[in-house]
Amino acid sequence: MPNELIIRGLPRSLAYDGWWLASESGASIDPTPAPATPGKVLDSVRRFPRAPALILLVLLGDLLFWGYKPGFSLAIFAWCIFAAAWVKNLNRSRPLAPAVVLLLATLPLVEHVQLLSMTFMIAGLLSAIVLLQIPPEVKYRQLLSWLAGGVLRLIKRVPTVGLKDCAAQVRGWRNNLAVRSEARRSSVHGFIRNWAFPLGGLLVLSTLLISANPVLEHMLARMLFVDFDLLVLIRRIVFWVGLALLIWPLLTAPSPDTRIPASVQNWGMSRLLNAGSVFRALVLFNIMLAVQSVMDISVLLGGAALPKGMSLATYAHRGAYPLLVTALLAGAFALAARPFLDQHPALKPLLLVWLAQNVLLTLSAAFRLNLYIDSFGLTYLRVYALIWMGLVAIGLTLVAWQVQRGRSSNWLLLRVTVLSVGTLYTCAFINFAALIATDTLSRAADSDNATRTDWVYLCGLGHSAAKAISTQIEKQPFVNIPDWAQSCVHPAPTHPNWREWDFRTARVNGYLAANPKGEAQ
């Protein structure tokens, strides 16, 4: 077998012209680069369809979102991204579970587009994409930790991976151009020699003929005239780039080959606390809460006198939110004190008493807030505060059950997470604007509360409250309505584009169309 001459570091241009270095036996030196390894070839094949998918999704996003408010289009776009990710993982994905997750996540969005429903959609889309890539051999008990690790990894990739991949591609193009610059330079010179005179002559001849033919000149002027707003074009291009940067990480999401630890980390509380300090703190804290509870009962239920110039509503408002924060801190302290419960026999009973008093404190805060609502009505903040107080009370009860039964921190974390997510998911389907409008207008019919009606806040509730406003005005026609608020209390149905559609808006528009100006059919 003849020996081949191998010159390492030989410039590529010389290698292409080095045919004369071939051996006498006829073996030639192949100037083409060495083939890539099978892994790289497979990776390039896998990467190839992503660019067309990215272009199609950007065009679809432009069709769905440019010039329109977000609505049903968000759900369509999320499912299209999921379909592209499923096609990429077609050989190993189990699409049923991810599809169910995305379906549940997009239902609140179809009901009504708001920040909460969009948050569920984004979380559901990320979870569905990660579920598509989890290896089938992962057991069910490990699925949540794998899912959490994959979602966190994907969230970290979203802001930067598009820019990094784009920069890497530009560097690759630049290297290829540098390698082939010499060959291209000669081809450019040949092109100029062959086409410079014909093209120049064609331009001169065309100019003369067009100047001599007004009809042809008018036709070309109409064909070449493009009326566009440069600022709008720039904004649209920025929109395309932004969409591409958001979509690309979802199409190139890596397999979640790692999972987050399933145990809660030890935060080193022994450096700050010990059994003695926890015992003394629980004794002092319980005494303080007992004093607070006795005073609340005496004022709220026993009718004790308040400081001069303070109404019951003011007393209720001042205490509601600070007591809620106190209950949250109590739950955090209970979790921090759990490692020391075995070091003193009185710690566990004191901690259970502490948690029970904080549950009562939370209920007292809710009672205070309810008194304030009776005087001044509902608002978004007050509704959310009531829901949050209920969650805190249930959470503290779970902490007490965990302490009593000796459950692990993961047991508590799982149940608190399910409770919180379930509550938020339920809230996504509730029309709080309608509830607030109904409560406000029912109070406006009362002569004692008529002067307290906040018509500015009522009219700022948006189109979701239109049906409730129209219904309440129909039931209570003697409500004193300011002249400027007539269009607010007698709203007209809107006509959104199909991209902006959702169930709640459709229901409100259907009622307003059937009952113009609040009049029954």
C-alpha cells in the first residue's frame, strides 16, 4: 500500500492546488474536509428542521398578535409551539400527559385573558415541553423532581440562549467566509469581467427608452412605489426578533438529564437558634399573642371602647394587614423551630399553642377586614386579602398537623403547593370584577352608603363587569348615577376580532346585545 504524503498545517488554498503531490499509484488527495463524526452529523440533522419551524412560528405570531389584543390567539400559539416540540421529540415522547397539562393550563386563558391565566399558560407550556423530553424510564415518584429541574433549566435558558446561538452562528459564518475568501475573490473578478459591460449597457439603454416612453415610465413608477411607515416597519422587525428569541429556546430545549434534590435544604438555623432561644421565644410570643387576642375579642365582640376619634372601620383596617404579616412570620418561625423540638419536652406543646393562636389571629384579621368591607365595600385588594388570609390559616393548620404527626418538610411543601396552585387556578375562572360591581351597586341603593359609592373605581373595573353593572342598575333604577358615568352603567357590546375572543367577554357581549341599556327582553 503506497504511503500518502500528509502535510499538516497546509493552507487550504494550497491544498486545493496540490493535485501534483499525488502518488504515482494514482491515489489522489481529496481536498474536501474530513467528514464529521456520526454524533455531529446526527446533531446537525436534528437541528436542521428547527430553523423552518422558527420561521413559521414567527410568521404565525405576526398573524395572530400584530395589531390585536391577546385573546384566544395565545392558546393557538401555545399549542403550535407544543406541536413543534412534539415533532422534534417524536421518537421518544409520550404526548398524552404533556397534552393534558397544556390543556389544563390553557383553559383559564380561554375563559379570560388576564395576568393569572397567562401565567398558567406559560407555566403549562414549559412543563409540557419538559415532559416531552423526560426519559421513559423515569419513575413516577421522581417525575416531579425531574419536571421541576427541567422547567428551572428551561427558564434559565430563555433570556440568553437565543442570543448565544445567534452569536455562535455568526462566528461560524465568519470563519467559513474567511476560509473561502480567496476562492470567492477570484469568482467575483470573473463575474465583473463577464457582466460589467452588459449590465451597464442595459441600464443606459433602459433609461433612454423609459424617458422616451411615458406609459412605460408611469407603469414602472406605480410598480416601484411602496408606501410604508419606516417606524412601523422597525417596530414590526423588533417584534419578529423578540418572538424568535422567545421561541428558539423552546425548540432547542435540552433533555432534563438532571433533577433537583427532593429534600429541603438545611439553612443552618443552628447558627442562629438553639433549643433555649426557641423555648424563650415561644413563651414570650405566646404571651404577646394572648394579650392581642383578648383585646381583639373585647373590641370586636365585647364592644369595648376605642380610642377617641377612631371608628370601628378604622380599627379594623389598621389591624387586618399587619396581623396577616404576623401570621406569615409565625409560620416561618415554626418551620425554623422544628429541628429543636426533640431537645426540650415543652417545645412541641408551646409550638402547637403558638400555631393555634396564629390561626385565631388570622381569623381575627379576616373578621376585621370584613367589618371594613361592610363599611366601604369590596375592592380587588380586599378580595385578594380575604383569599390570602384563608390560605394562611389553612397553611398554619397544615404546619401544626406536620408538627403533631412528625411529617417531613416535603410532605408540607407538596400540600402547600397543591393548595396554592389549586386556589389560584380556581380564581382564574372567577369574575371578581362582577362580584365587586354587584357589591358596590347593591350598597349604592342604600341611602346611608350612597355617598360612599366610588364611581371612578366602579367604571374602572372594565368590560368584565358590564353585565353585573347593567343587571344591578336594572334591579335598582333609583340609584343616583353621575352624568359622566352614564356610559359606564349602560355599556354597549364590543365586537372583538376572533383573535381577541374569550368566553367571559363573549358571555358579557351576548347579554348586552340581548338587553340593550339594561332593559330586559
